[in-house]
Amino acid sequence: MIPFLPNLEHSSKVTLLSSSLSYFIKKQSRLLFLVLILTSCATSLKDASSTAIESERIRQALDTLTALYEKKETSFFSHLHPLFKWPAFFKESVQHDFETVSEINMTIKITRLEITKEAVFTSIYWEGTWKDETPPVTVSLTLPLRQSGNALFIFSTASPPLLMEIRGESPFGVFQKK
């Protein structure tokens, strides 16, 4: 049996080389990580800023629509685009909500936002409660009514954004006239 005797001179060179390589990799990995992050971003910093601004404008438009609906103010309708789909039916349904209940509480959360040159597609989740202290005889639903749903709101890219269309379960106009 031949005993293993380490070559100390060779071992110190390997250790030095190993620590140098480790230091180099750590430094390079930080740089590589930074390069990967910057190149994997879909938008430039300028685009990200404009995207954030547009997202905030849509959030404010939704907050305004929700607040006006909860207060049952007819100025709600001024936030609809002139080319809004089904304007007469929608207006009658919302107006019927205003006349049917005494209190509306609504929560709307944006789940997805897609910004194009023509429109802003906003997927939302909403929850609402409609209450009335003395419900009219004509209401066939039991109050308070609690509902929730998902919808796609399509906003114009104008300033301020105007609601052009609602697809899915609309949070507005729940007491549709029959």
C-alpha cells in the first residue's frame, strides 16, 4: 500500500485558483443576473413608466365610476364613451338600480390590464351589495342583494378614459327592467 501524500505546493495553487475563480463567478453572476433581468423585461424603462401611468388612469376611472354609481348620480353616464354598446338598455338598467335601492356598496378589483393603441382591456372582479330599508312592491328580489362576478371593461385611450363596452357580468344595472 502506497500512502497518499498531498503535494502542498500544488494544493495551495489549487486553493488560490479556486478562490479566485469563486470570486470571479460571484462578481460575474451579479452582472449576468442584472443583464438577464434587463434584457428579459418586455418594455423599456420609458414604456414601463407610460404603462404605469395608463394603469393608474384606468384605476382612477374605475374608482370614479364606482363612486358615482354608489352615490346614484346621473353624472355616471357622462363617463361612457359616445360609442358605448347598448346605451339605452344599459342606461335604463342603471337608472332602475338607482330607483330601486337606497344604498349600493361596490368593490371592484383589476385582475388584468392589456393596453393597446385603440383601447384598454381591463379584466375585473367585483362584489356588490344593494340594500333598501323599504323595498318597493315591484321588486321581486330579496334585499339586501349580494352579488359578485367577473367582467371585461373596455376603455378608450382618451384622457380621461371613457367606458366603451362591458363584457361578462356587469356590476352596473343588476336590477334590469323586464
